Amino acid sequence: MDPKRKEKIITLLIILPALVSIFFFYYCFTGWNFFISLTDWKGFVPSYNLVGFKNYVTLFHDSVFWTSLKNNLLLILIFVPGVILVGLILAVLLDQKVRGESVFRTIYLLPFALSFVVTAALWTWMYSPKVGTINVLLGKLGLGFLKSGWITDPNIIMYCIIIALIWQFVGYSGIIFLAGIRSIPESQIAAAKVDGASSFTLYRRIVFPQLKASFVTAFIIFMCFAIKAFDFIWVLNRGGPGYSSHILGVAMYKETFAFDKFAYGAAYSTIILLLSLVIVVPFLYRVYRR
Amino acid sequence: MRVKIPRPSRIILYILLALFTILILLPLWTCVVTALKTSKEVILTTPVTPPLYPTLAPLIESLDYLKRPLMNSLVLVGSGVMVSCFFGSILGYVFSKRKFRGSIILFILVILCLYTPPQVQLIPMVRVTSNLGLHGNLGSLVLLYMLFGIPMCAFIFKTLYDEIPDSFINAAKVDGAGTWTIYRRIILPLSVIPFVVAALLQVVIIWNDFIWGLVLTSGKANLPVTVAMANLKGSFVAEWNLQMAGALWIALPTLIIFIFLGKYIIRGYSGM
């Protein structure tokens, strides 16, 4: 056989086991999940009937679905811009030839090292109404009127969650932007300085416009997180009080594994997938066009 | 690129940095001090004051509760990291250095896996593992984590292999070395850093993962440490010192990795 051809076959053969298994896990499962969402399958009983899009119709008439979607939207509209903005501020601060920069960077990144289970435990303690850190500190500082039920109050729990999540991700966001700032050529900055640009103009005119790639990266990462989030909210309060902190991931888990409505849960998953694809596909298309 | 701002504002700069530091460290600080207090002291002192009479009892008691799950998570990390790094390295090598027609499409399909929400795989995976007789026990998670990390590893290895100049392998190609020989003789010896980066990232991801353990395992002997911790949080609601001590045990390994090996972790996350 032609040796070039032989090499090609060998190349294909060595990647085949890995490719087949991950494509099976990711793509076949995704298709299978969609198929399940078209049935009335109820968990561990193997029999089911095809019911078409009935689960989706039920979904769109389900108030829990709309509450969950609304809360995901809150994450998208507040958490995502919040974490990007605070991260950008951190990056600009760290870019000022700070003494001990690497120490600050490491500290800011620490929450990102933690499992959501750990951070949910930490913030349950922070927000605990009677003995928790925040209320106790507010009392000591003479700000007792700001005390609140925090995560026991259905009206503000989502905002409490968003603050905790910004805390957890802000170091990561900062690192993304700091890397972006550092990749701008020194000569451009020098030139602008010679022209007498103030540091404010410098950032507005030279630095921020060149951070487009960092913005896109951060946006994609945090959007995807905001759509598929589950762990933190589940461990914090199981989506409660009531349905007040339900998001799609929480509702999907409950329908599927608490109420054994597997097909209905699969419909939830499909919605989560579609939302993610709306964000990711245009991004990948732009990055890998050519 | 560095822009220096004028002098008086530097004081404000450090004040702001210090403020952020306090905000970031506050939850961690209250966790550590509370983990060292007796239940009585937790009630009598504020959550931020250091313990007057430090005790290791909560740490020991929570370790006892989490002993088996900690071992389980170690098993998962060990098996998952090795397998996904190995396959990821091969994929990264082919996508970076042995491109063929259509390889870019395959690569994009691998990248897309990184962004699929886990929710779409939960139900089919439950079905598959129960058919294999693995549902509920640790084997299901071992299997899962072997597959689960491959796309991310492939991405990391491809990015880092792209930095190796093609001239390195062209000489070997002229000498008639095949795909596999080039991988073993040239690429693998240059792969120490890619392996460190990919492995550390996988360690952190598998160690911290929660939803898969929650869905696929049951019974205390089979739980990974995060699921056991969520149970501990549920069953010792008012015993904050115990909860914080448990959280500390789980946080410790990843905190150590981020503090001492953070630069490798950042390399893995940058550009994603």
C-alpha cells in the first residue's frame, strides 16, 4: 500500500476510539434525550409511547417553567454583565504596576477554585438570618436597619445568589481581561502617551476597543454558565423558598429525578440545550470560519 | 502593556485592591474560624472573630463523615484524569500536527461538546448505566469521567501543541517516521507542560463536580465528596462549625492547587 495512505489510515485509527466514545456520549445522548422528550416515558419502567410535542405544549403552559426561565433571564441580565464589569475593573486596577500583583491575582482567583457545593455552604452561612455573618456584621456596624432575611426571602433570593456567583467568578473574569490588556502592544500605549493622552482617554480610546476578544470570551463563558447553572442554587436552597429560585436546571432535575417524569425533564433539557446553542453556534462559526 | 496612573490616586488604588481582597476573603475567613469553634462558641461569638478556645473536634468529626467519599473522589480523579489526558493528547496531536481533510470539522465538533449543558446527557446516561448494572455505584462515575474530560483535554493539547514549530516534526517525516513514532518520539517528550495543565484542570473539575454524582450514585459508600457534603449540609443544618469544617476539607485540595500551581491552571483556562 502507498505509505502516505497507510499513514492516513493509522492517523484515523488512533483518534477513532476517543472520537467515537465522546461523540456517542455527547451527540448520541443529546439526540436520545430529544427523542425521550417526545415520549411519555416515566422513569424506570421500560415501556413508553410516542406523544409528539405534547411535553413541550405542557411545558409552555407550566408556570414553574416560566418562573424558572425568568430566573435564568435574571442571571443573564444581571449576573453576566455584573461579573464582566467587576472583572474588568479588577483587571484595570491590577494593570497599574501594582506591588504584589501576583498575590492579589491569586487571592481574587481563590473562590473560583471551590466547588459550588462548598461555596453554597459558605454563602448559606453568610446569609443565615439569625447568626449569619452579614446580619451580625451589619448589627455590629450600626447598620441593623439593613438586616434582611436574605435567602429566606423569596423576593431577594435571586439577587443574593447573583452576588455570591459574582464573588465566585470575578477573579476568573479579571484574569480574562488582564490577559487581554497585556496582549496590547506596548508601542501603542507609548505613542498615545507621547500625544499627551490622559490615562482615562488611553483606556477609552486604545485599551477597551482592543479587548473585544476578551469581552466575547467572557460573554460566552458566563452566558453558558447562566443557562445551565444548577449546583450552587440546588445546594443553597433547592430552588426555594417555594419556586422563587427555580432555574431551568433545577426544574429539570426535580421533574426528572424527584417526580420521575423523565420525558418531561428531557423536554426541559432540550430547552436548555437550545438556549446554549443560540449563544455558542454563532461564536464558534465566527472563530472557525475560514 | 502597563499604564501608570498619577501618584495621589495610587493610594486610592491600593485601598480599592485591599477592599476587594477583604470582600473576597470574608466568606473564606468566616469558614475557617467557624470550623475551629465549638458549637457553643459559634453562638456566643460573631462569625468573624477568631476562636478563643480553638478546637479540632469539628474537623475530625466531619472528616469521619467524609472519609469514604474523599477516597471515592480520589479514585474518580485518578482514573478520570489519566484516561482523558491520554486520549486528549492524541486528539490534540492529530488536530494540531496531522491535519487531514475534514479534521477541522471534527475539531469543531469536539469543541462544541465543551459547551453542551450536562442536563441533556443526564437521562440517557442514567439509562445506559442502569443497563450496564452500574447505576448507583462508583463505576458509573469512573466511566463517565473518563469520557467527560476528553474534549477539554483535546482542546488544551491542541492549543499547546500549536506552539511546537512544525519544523520539529518535518525532519522526522523526511526520515520516514510514521504518525505514531512522531507522537511517541517527538511530541510526547515535549508534552510535560500540556500534561500538567490538562491534568490539573481535570483534577479540579472532577473533584468539584456535583450534578453527575448526585444523579448517578446512591448509598453513602458510593458518593463522591461533593454529594456527601451536600448531604452533610442538609442533615446538620444548625451545626455551622461542622458544615464549615466539611467545606474546608473539600476546598483544601483545590485551594492548594490554585495557590501553588495557579499559573498552569490559568494557562488551561485562558483562550477558552
